Amino acid sequence: MIDISLQLWGGLLYLLNKVFFSQAERSKTLNDRQLWRIRSWIVYLAALPAWVVIFVSRQNWIAAGVESGGAPAMLVGLLIAWRGHGTNPKGLDTLAKLSVLAGLTLSIYEFGGIKTITQFLELGIAAGFLMGTYLMAKDKAQGYVWLMLGNISCSALMGIEGFFILMAQQLISLAFVTDAFLARKKKRVLE
């Protein structure tokens, strides 16, 4: 039962994050865009504990380290959305990178190297989540492309591990990330 509640908690809030990013890209005013971005970062942070517990419970150390390491990038995103560009604390980036290194080291130690499909998927999650979150925190459209990689990798991993609610949530999230990316590209063309 705890697996389902964690899937609903983590999955729905991460999905809301992507819906809110999509709404931010479709906003007509800067104030509306700022409010949607603030909301998106808040729900992203609120979902984080559920994802970390899920990954740790399955010994997905790379993904657990990445999720934990993503918290500083999420905080940077929230601060930038709240206070504006040029306000990011430098130490948070370093903390995020150290968390990923710890997750990778634990996974290699646990499995005696990178030799399982789940570890390769975790690397896709790591690259997509960290680069995507980092670039999104800095309001860069390329962040969406990285998030797409993370969604695809995470969906596959969740399917393999039997977390079908999270698998579906990741696929739905992929649609909203794609929508946000296309809306941003269209907006840039019109400007």
C-alpha cells in the first residue's frame, strides 16, 4: 500500500510540475509566467521525498542521488522564479553535483560496476533530470529537451520495476514537457 501512496504523491506532484511549466510557457503576461513558475518549483520540491524513498527502496542509488542532488537546483529555480535572474546561490550547484557523484559511486559499489539495464536507465534519469532541472532553473529552453530524456528513461525504469502508476505519469509528463518546449520555441519565433 505504501508503494501506491508514494507513487500517487510523487507522480501527481511531478506531473503538476510539468503542467505548471507548460502553463508558464503559455502565459500572456510576465506576472502570470512568474506565478506559474513559482508554483511549478514548489510542487517539484514537495514531490521529491516520495521519489527518493521509491528509488532507495529499489536500490536505484544513481536515481536516488540524482533526486536528492536535484533539490539544490530546484531551490535555485524557485529563488530565480521568485526574485528574478541573477539571484542564484553558487553553493547549491556544487551540492547537486556532489549528490550525483555519491549516487553513482554507491550504484557502482552495490552492483560491482555499471552492468544492468536499470543502471543505464538511471544514468538517463541522471542526465535528464539534473541537466533539465539546472537549465530550467536558469530559464533555458534546452532544459525541456533534457527533461524529455529523463521522462523516457524514468518511464522505462518504472515499468521494469512494476511502478505502473509512475510509468504512466512519466509518459503524461513527457507530453506536457514537449508542449512547454514547443510553446517556448513558438514564442521565440514570434518575438
